[in-house]
Amino acid sequence: MALAALGVGIAIVAIVLATSRPSGGTGTTAWPADPPGLQQRLEAAGLQVLTAEGQVQHTHQHLDVFVDGARITVPAGIGIDTTAGIISPIHTHDATGIIHVESPVVRDFTLGQVFDVWGVTFDAHCLGETCDGNGRVLSVYANGQPVSGDPRALVLQAHEEIVVAIGTTGQLPSPVPSSYQFPAGY
């Protein structure tokens, strides 16, 4: 009986692992959008707490995220708390990976702020709960080119394709995406 229960437990774990880290397609949502605490995250990141999208600066970037070779979905609703009626100048509307910068003032916004708004750990060594070491490296690319220095400081540019990947060099996307076909009007 105990062996049968163990077998069922192992099968469930295998199914969860297989479905939570697909090797292609749209990816898994390892880190969902997290509206609770948004106002505090915005204040800590030096971002305005807005009640509507800003109209002065309006740009879009595309973000691809990979952990150990698995594509991670950039979810809809990052930076939006409909319950509290607030929105970040950096947010997502859907799960395409398109980042919207819609600000009431013109200023630089950074990749680090994207992850701060999302509520996901991101620094020179870690992405979420996964850190470099033991063969893993954190790699960041902008338009297919490696980003050197502090990846959090990467200033977001209009129509930029950004890739953040942590894993072994063999787990990096190949080729590294260097552009994104934005919808008309973006």
C-alpha cells in the first residue's frame, strides 16, 4: 500500500514538473502578476502610483524570460491592481511579453524596475529563486546583443527585444531573439 501511494505521489510530481516547465510554446507562468503590495513595490522602485495610464511617454518593449531552458510567461496584469484602482507606468496588458511604458512624465525606466513592479527578484546573480553558480549563468540581451554591467540598469528603449535567461550556456535560447514583431500601432 505504501509503495502504491509512493508511486502515485511520484507520478503526480512528474506530471506537475512536465506541465509547469514546457520546452516551447507560450511557457509557464512561474511568477504570476501580483497586485497585492503593488503600491509599496512602486514606491520602493521610485515609480509613480497612477490611477490611469500616463499619456506623455508611451513606448513598448518585448521581454522573453527563460529559466533552465524553459520559457517563462510574462503574465497579463503586471503593474495593475484593479481592486485598488492603481496602475504602474510600467505594466502588461496581456501575456505576450509586451511591456507597456505609459507615463505622465518623460524619464528613463529600467529593466530592474520591470521586475520590481512584477515582484520578482532580479539582480546580477538571481532571477526569481534561481541563482547563478553550479554551471548556471545569468544572461541578459538587448536586441540580440549581450548586456554588460548591471542588468537592472538597462534603460528601456522603444521596440527593444530583451531576453533574460538563467541556466547553463546549453540552455540559452538558440538563437537568442534579437527582434520582435510588434502589432500595428505599437
